[in-house]
Amino acid sequence: MTWLGNFNEGIEQTFWVYLIITFFITVITWLSVATQAFKVASTRFSLILRDQ
């Protein structure tokens, strides 16, 4: 298994890749939470109570 011996040194990991991934994850999370909050805020409270 010596062919994987220098695998970690052969891949260059740049910092900006992690920044871009973090940005996209933050945007997707924010949009998901905002969409759910908007759905809850836009429903009439009386309809929610009637279903209970």
C-alpha cells in the first residue's frame, strides 16, 4: 500500500474553498429557516387551532 503513502501531500487544500463552502451552507440554511418562518407567519392562527 505504498501508492497511498504521499496522498495527503499531493493535494493542495486552499483556504478560500472552505470559505466558499461555508458561505453556501450559510445561505442554504438561512433560506430554509426563512422559508419555514414565512410559512408559519403567513398562516392564519385560527386555522392552526382548528386542526388541533
